[in-house]
Amino acid sequence: MSDDDALTRMRHAFAEVELPATRTLDEAYAVKVKYLGKKGLVTELSRALGSLPPDVRRERGQQVNALKAALEQAYDDHCRALTEQAEQAALATFEDLTDVVAPEPGTLHPLTRTRRALERVFASLGFDVADGPHVELARLNFDDLNIGPDHPARDMADTFFVAPPPGSRWQPGDLVLRTHTSPVQVRTMLERTPPIRIVALGTVFRRDDDATHSPMFHQIEGLCVDEGTSLADLRATLYRFVSALFERELQVRFRPSFFPFVEPGAEFDMQCPFCGGKGCSVCKGSGWIELGGAGMVHPAVFEACGIDAERYTGWAFGFGIDRMAMLMHQVPDLRLLFEGDVRFLEQFPC
Ligand code: DAH
């Protein structure tokens, strides 16, 4: 085999076999070093030229130099191609911003809409919107509302207790996820002096989970404290409220019931807004829809909140926002409200 053949084979091995097999610049560089590095195959050839007789050396030197130049060229071309490929691959992962279709505008969740509708109606009736924390003191959630230590609601099976942060002044049992919005009544009475007229809307938590109960749900609480306010005002307010919300005159009725923080206490129903009281599938033929609880603020609650029960009277009510949203938007299953399924939410365009 002639020396020329050896150079041709080296060029072939470099430019046609080893270099094309590399996929990264690092790999390509390793091949370059193998041939053109300090101890590379071509470098060895150059070095060996010194031992050749002068007449051969010149021609052989030119051949080796031509080989070097050819390998450098092949290396540069290959690296340029690799870089271009990498750029194309990177570009392919970017979204072409000139090709973006404007996204569909979002809409408000049916619960948010219901909540806002309730706030609007109660604001028009002269109520402020008040707020309270989700992690609540058991004292405000229970004790100050006249719910004693032995009340079943305080059982671990009904209430989510929150472990106090290490080093805090709270003991186990002191903190809960609020089980109703009623502690906002207490907070408001502790902070403000009568006359008070507030609604508090928000998330509440109970250890319940089935087709009609979710461990997280929403309530609205109303409280009025003033001189001489009475059950008649409570009833008139609820009547005005349901009529305004459904934009038709709807009656409200009370059924005697017990809640520790009111006396007397009642559950209240509204006339069915769908049949006007005649009886339909929504009200299951009764003409009435159960809404929630209400009553006159219990003197023990006034005492816990530093309100003079001789001077003031008060009334309160509470009901579920989720159930109201289901009614207003004819949602058949409570869980649909919390699953975030776009196919459901899309049914509520602005
Ligand atoms: N807090 C009660 C519950 O979650 C609802 C309720 C009943 C609120 C009577 C009230 C009330 O303000 O007076 O079941």
C-alpha cells in the first residue's frame, strides 16, 4: 500500500466515517483531537516528515498539509451543520407567537357569580360585607356561639382540628377549620358597636363527603344588631332578599328549630322560584325550598361579645351558597361545582 493510499484512507475515515457519526460538538471535537491534536494521527505524520530524505519530504509535506486542510474544512463544515441542527431543534420547541389564536375569554365560576349576586342584594338592603379567617379559634367557632364543650359538632368526626404551630401559644384543640361562617358574627360584634348589619360569605369545612356533602363548601351569614330590631325585621329581610334575588315575589316561612346561638331559632324556607309554590320537581312537589337557619341572637352570645343585651336585640341567619348556586343555575350535582371540569364550566358563558 502506497503512502498516498494511507493519506486517502485517513481522510476517508475522518470525513466520511468518524466525523459524520458524531452528534454533538464535543464528540466532533474528540475526533478532531484524535487526528489533528498534539498526539493526533496526522500530527504524527507531520512529525515523521523530518526523517525523510529532502526530495521526498517536500512533496510528502505538501500532501500532509493538504490532508490537514481538508480535515479542518470537513470539521468546520460538520460543526456548522451540527449547530444549525441544534438551533432548528430548539426553534421547533418554541411556539410561533405569530400563529397564536386569541384564547377564549374566561368566565366567572357559577359560585362566584352566585356569591356576587348575594352580596349585591344584601348591599342594596344596607348590609356591609365582613370577612373572617378559615383557620379559626375554637373559642369563636364554638364557645362564644354558646356551643359547649360537649356539643357533637366539636367531635373529631365532624370538625377538622388544626395542629397548633410548634412553639405557639395555642394548645391542641384550640384551632379548627371553621365549620360555619357564624364566627364572623362574633368577630364583628367584638370589633364594632351597634347598629351592626353585616353579611359574611365564605368557605367552611366539615368532615363530610358524599353525593350531597363536600368537606369544603360555602356559606353566607347575616347579622343585625340594633335597638329594637325584631324577628319581624329578620323575616322581612329574608323575604326582600329572596324576592330581589329571583326577581319575583317569593314568600319565606319559618319552622321552629334549635341552634345554640339563637333563641328562638328556626329553619327557613322560601317559596319555590320555579313553580311559584304550586309544586314541581325542584321543590319535590312541596312548593317550598329549604334554605338555612335563623333566629334571635342568644343573650349568651351577646355576653361573650360584650354587647349589652338589655339595650340591644339582634338576629342572624345562615345558609349554603353552593345550594343556592345549584338552584339558580339548575346544577344537578354538588360535586360539579368543585371539579373544575371545563365541559361543565363552559355552560356558563358571561
Ligand atoms: N351556622 C349554622 C350552620 O352552619 C347556620 C345558622 C343557623 C346560622 C342559625 C345562623 C343562625 O346565623 O341563626 O348550620
